Amino acid sequence: MSSKLARSGVAIAALALCAALSPTGGWAGTTIVIGLQQEPTSLDPTADATASIDGMLTQNLFESLTTVNEAGEVLPQLAESWTVSEDGLTYTFDLLDGATFHDGTGFDAEDVKFSFDRAMAEDSVNPSKGLFKPIESVTVVDAGTVEIKLKQKDAFFLFNMAQGDVSIVAPESVEANNANPVGTGPFKYDSWTRGDKLVLVKNPDHRDAGSVALERVEFKFISDAAAASAALLAGEIDAFPGFPAPELLPQFEADPRFKVVTGSTEGEVILAMNNAKAPFNDIRVRQAVSHAIDRGEIIDGAMYGQAVPIGSFYPPHGPAYVDLTGTYPHDTAKAKALFEEAGVAGTTMTLRVPPFPYATRSAEIIQAQLAEAGIDAKVENVEWGFWIDEIYKKLNYDMTIIAHTSPNDMGNFARGPKYFYGYDDAGYTDLWNRISAEADDAARNALLAEAQKYLADQAVHGFLFQLPQLGVYKTGVEGFWDSRAVLFQPLAGVSVN
Amino acid sequence: MTRLPPNLIIGAVLVALVAGTAALSLVWTPHDHTLLNIRGKFAPPSELHWLGTDQLGRDVFSQLMVAARNSVAVALISVCLGGVIGVALGLLASAMGGVVEDVIMRIADIGFAFPALLFAIMLAAVFGPSLMVAIIAIAFINIPVFARVTRASANQIWTREYVYAARAAGMGRVTISRDHVLPNIAAPIIVQATIEFAIAILAEAALSYLGLGAQPPAPSWGRMLSEAQTLMYLAPQLAIYPGLCIVTAVLGFSLLGDGLRDITDPRLVRQR
């Protein structure tokens, strides 16, 4: 539910997880080299918002109480089973027996309580504290049972418990997790050569070790699209699940050594506007921007047609999706009139863009479209660290372009004026609280549809398109998800033939 | 008058072509270089678009023309800026001699050791990337070059009899530098400036390629090259055109510089 922008920003990076055949003979068939666009600065998913951490480690090195499959259905993980009380407020988890951490320490209910208490603490640096907000208390019933009490009903609770932010960590090893992560998963940490690669090896003590095909997983960090393409063609990489350059796909499609998979992600790409700041606190300006942008041109020019337009903040493949792309149809004259009415025609606005191809390319097109509507948009390409500091944390921007890859992230708009949207609307916050507390699927979907319309009507941001999942795999690599309902990609089911 | 060396003629023609294109772009381009037409992207060369269109449907020929203007402007400003400061420092070093000369030339040596790219990255980190960053960085690397050439040439002039005579007549060092030294070392400085022009164009292309120079939508050969990189499979011509432009400009200025040296360097003239 409440997703982090930070990690969303790294959408492309998270997408970039993949697997492939190793070119080195000794490991052939059991080693995979996965290309990844962004390298994180820490390896602790419970302390850092960078999406590539979840992409590599969640449900691979770390495990959570639950997990999620490709369709987004919740499955048991460290919790073997659970029961929910009549009122929907008390969850009792039966934990797995005999699971161990990679350093040999045992897993039990105390570790679960420790992990939750740490994330919920006042001074916690957990990047998705919103996931823990509905939790009242975590109680150890016995070594194999944990009881979690909620303050309010939370329809997404079990789904949220699968995310990397809720990874179960051990008090003995947690301090070193940023550089030497220790979890309970099917793969364990081997080495991290900064600027080059992260290596995981199979955990032979894992309960499902017998069904894990890969012995060794190398995540190779390649940020440049041209270099990524060259590495794939040279056979150095087996899989690139978040391939950043759609224009290069025809080349791989034509090559029998590769297979190209186009799926969807949870990443809504938005032209974010700083609602707390003039002139974007004026709805007419936001509407004018929405009228000025032409999604068809952006998708064609920036994504080579490989994306689905969105009119609000909800993925088109979701069950509650409403097509709102017609709310503010592309109409330069109308945009011009609205800009003039609001008294901002002819002014300069800055568009600060993070270093992801979908963003930098869209920026150039949006700049031209705003120019047609009489607004001089100045594009500033900034580094990811700068983006996190200045835009995400300090709200120091007019407009930016970013993909929000977290699932169920419409709660972002209820995060208050301190969140980088600068959006604070009591009506929406109330609506979101009702969505979170609604347990009935049909009723919740109806509310979600209402929320989509609410955001579209308010023109909170320019809603652009749903980020596609473009994967390039060597022939013979199996088991990667075509689409991503979550930030992670379990590698236990991946094989190289 | 001996016949002009061929490298001078070829160089002058190429430079005239680039400079002429740059000047023409101020008043006329076939299309608005920023005009997008995404449905008409990757168009082949036609009567309408002489070199076709790029990945956003912009006219490539117009972009190359405006980029030529950017390149020439950056090179001109940065070489002049670096040249004026460098020549002044060189003259000062030569005129003062002793400790002043040693200090200035050692600082110039340090400047030589400092890579322009690193300097540009540092500036870009502080002020944000812009064309100004590229200009300052290129000007900076030009200062020690001109200081060294000026001082070496000026030191020879200071030993001439007419300079001794001027000093005996009571002329000050500044006056002598201005009236006697500078006019007599103008030739090597102009030759050096022409060669530095070629280097500056290359440096601007490199900085823009790395995103430290011209920012979108301002076109630049270097940036066009970097944008074309992932399009090599779809549209290789988008990398070839700006590449050829850079070659033409750099080759032109290098040949022109060589040619100018051939006709102005007395030793070379005597050999011929």
C-alpha cells in the first residue's frame, strides 16, 4: 500500500534483474549472470529505499512471513500457515520449524518480533513505515507462533508482509546487513565487488534446496544501455529482465540466441508536480499541464510504442482499473488558455530528471509539448543521489518524472504534505483509509475506482504510462516472471538449460 | 610569393564550410531544429528532410547546422578566453623573469597536468552541467598552453637589439611587451590558437557526449552522437552524420593551423 517513491525511482533498476548461462565452463548450467541497471549503496532492504536491493535479495537471500507469486497471490513463506480472527484484527502465524539463518543461528518467533519492533521503532529508518502503520502489537505466543494485532482492518496486510521491507532478520547479524546480509533464503551472500557485481551462492541448508537449480547467481551492474546491449551480445550476461532501451529490442528479437519478453510492471510513470509550491498549488496549472502532454507521442518517442498509457495512478492490468486517459485529452489550445487564466503563461519551470532512460527521453518530448503550450520548461538531468536528497526528501523541485514501482501505492497520495508530492487532501486521505480497511474485494475495487477518478480529476500529476517490463534472456533461461506484481523476482525457480 | 601549401588551402576550405554553416544557421535552417514530429521519426533523406529525421522526428540537417554554431561558439569563446589570460601570463613571465617567471611557469605546468575532463566534471558537480561549464573547462586547459608558447617566443624577442635599445631609451617593461614583443610573437600565437580551436571542438564534443556540455534541446554533435549510440542497429546514419561533422571541423582547423605555421615559421620557409 504505501509505497516508497525512492524505490519506485529505481524502477528501471529493479526491473533489471535477470539470469543467464555462464560463459565459464566450470559453472556451466548452474551459474547465471543477471544484468542490473542500478547498483545500490547498501544491501539492507529494511533500511534503504533503492528498489534494486529488493530486486536482488528479497525472497532470495531474505525471506518474509509470506511471499507473492507472479499473479500477485499471497503464499506462505516463513509462516507455514495463519489464521485471522473474526473481526479481522488479529493474525496468528504458525512459523516454519527448523529454518535457520545463513550464519547458523536458528529462526524462531523472537526473530519475527525483533524484525517488526525494529521497523516500527521511533528511530527506524525503514523506507516503508506505512506498511507497519496499522500494526498495534506483535506478540510471541511460543517459539513457533506469533500473533499480530492490528489497530484497523488492513486489506493488504498479508500482501504487504511479503515485501522486502518486512524481511525477517536476526538480532545477531542485523547490524552488518548493509554490507554482509544474513537471511534465511535459498541463496546466501558470497561477495560484492562495488561497481562491478554482487554474487550469491545456493544455501545448501535451505528447506527447498533440492528444487533450486542455480548454484551461483551473479548480478552484474551495467548502467549504460549501449554497454548492456554489448554485454548481452558478447554472451557475458544471461538475462537482463529490466532492459532499459526499447529501441534495441528488434535486434534481440531477430537473434535466435535470445528471447525477448514484454510484460508489465507496477510502475506508474508520472510527471510529478510539486503540489505544495506555486504555481502547481493551482489546479488550473496542473490541468493545463495535463492537457499539454500528449501520451501517444511520449510513448511512441520515448518507449518506441512499448507502453500502455494511464490516466490515473493505477496499473491497467489491475482488477480495479478504470480508463481515465480521456479526462484531460491532449489539447494545446486549452492548455494555453488555462495557463493564461492562471497567469503563468510564458514563465519558466524546471523539470528535474533522474538518470533513467524512460525519464530523460520523456523529458525532452514533454519539454517540446509544454513549449507549444507557452511554457518554457528547463530540463535538468540529475544524479540519483541528488534526486533522492533534493526532490524526494527536500521537495526542492517544480516537476520531475519518475516511475512508482511499488504495488498498491495509491496510498502515496495520503502521505501528507511532507511526501514529495506536496499533496494534502483530506477527502482523498479519508477515501484511502476506507480502501485500506475494506476487506471485501468487490467493494474495495469500487473504492479504488473512485480513488482513481479523484486523483485524475484533481490532476495531481501528469499521468503518463505504465512502465513495461522488457526482458532479454538467453535462449534456455527459464523461470523469470514476465510481469512483476512486486519489486522482487524469486530465483529459486529459475533454471538455465 | 611562394605557392600556398595545400594543407592551408584544404584547411581553409573546411573551416570556411563549418564557419559558414554556423553563421548561416543564425538566419536560416531548413526546419526548426527543435520541432518534434514523432510519427515521422527515422525518415530517410528526402527533399523535405535532406538528411532524414532522428528518433524524435527532428530534422537532422537543421540540428547539425545549429550544432555547428554551438561548437564554433564554444571553441571561439573558450580559446579567446584562455588565450588572452595565457598570453598575458606568458608576457608577464617573460618580462619580469626571475621568481615571477618561475612561479607562473610552474603553475602552468600544474595546469598542464590537470585533465580538462576532470575539471569539467568538478565544475558540473558544483554548478550543474551547462554549456558554460564546457566553455570554462576548455578555456582553463588553454591557459597554460598559451602561457608557455608566449613565454618561449617572448624570451627570444627580449634578447634582440631593438629591445635593448628601447630599454636604454627608458621604456618600461609593459610598454616594450606591448609595442615590441607582442607584435613579433603574434604569428606563433595565431598558429597555436588555430590548433587549439580544433582541440576545443573535440573537447566540446566529448563533454557534450558525457552530458556535461550542451543541454537538451540545444543540439550538439557530441550529444547527438551519444543519443545515436543505442540506435546503431535501427539508424546508424544518426551516429555517422555528427561524427563526420566533428571530423570535418577538427581536420579543418588542424590543417589550417599546420598551413599557417608552414608559411609563418621562418625556419620552415627557408627550407622550402
